[in-house]
Amino acid sequence: MTTSLIRQFSLLKSYKIIMSLPSLINNVELNPKDCLVIVGKMNVDRQVTFTIRNKTSRHIAYKMKHTSPTIVRILPGYGYLNGSEIGTITVKASKSGSPMPNHPQRITILLSYTSDNKPDDPVMFWRGAVNARGHYKKMLPFVFSETPIKDVSKIIEPIESEEDEED
């Protein structure tokens, strides 16, 4: 069974998403086959930097720049990278680059949790903070699916539109 949380965000200007990963809840036991998968897809020609920080030390455990489309997979171990618990994942798009003609600037982030331990007990693990201007603004829930996602494009829920306020 795969529980998946997916959200599509609109890129207004410079862009950052911070996702705080969960503590273990509901006595869900996890095994080495558990995996955390991050998938980023963009229809803009921009460079994207994935930065993953450890929860306790805040040191950077993983940092890589990608040009869209990009897929980042962290295996194995739920919520862990290099033996340290993950605290935050930051995904930031550079200001340079141009959008595809007649398309809004969007990025899709998919967090997928797979476990054989509790197949009938799906739990919503992640929530994300979205901000197009580089500072924390508000929380938005991810879409929760109890079934494995085979075609991501069929279940993407667009973000609620926001006016781009001029500073």
C-alpha cells in the first residue's frame, strides 16, 4: 500500500516550499523497506535546488541543483537520510529562466510513504508551508490518497489562486 500526498503550487516569483516531516504517530511501526520519495516536475525552464536538513543539528544532509524535470528519491528508511532524521525539505526555484508559452509556472511535489506494516491504516503524515516571496506565510494541506498513485497527472489538485501583491 502507498499513502501519497500531493500538491501543485503556483510559482509567482522566487519560490520556496518548506515541508516539515512528521514524528511517528498512531504507533505506526516502520521497517527498512519504507521509503520517502520526492518528485518534482516543472513546466518552467528554471534550476531547482533541493535542500534537506537534519532535524536535530540542522546541518545540510543533501543539497543538489536540478533542471526540470527532476526526480529525487531517498531510499531506504522512512524520514531518514544518512542515519539522521530529516527535519525540513526546502525546494527553491531560481529567478532566472522563462516559463513555457501560455502556461502558468507550477511545480508539483509528491511525498509518498510505502509500508507493509499497516496496510489498512492510512495516515496523513505531511503538511507543507507555501510561500512565493521567500518567507513563511500559511499552511496548506496536501491531498491525501488511500490508493497507490500510478498517474500523478490525474489527481493533482491545483493550489487556490492568490493575487500577486506588489510590495
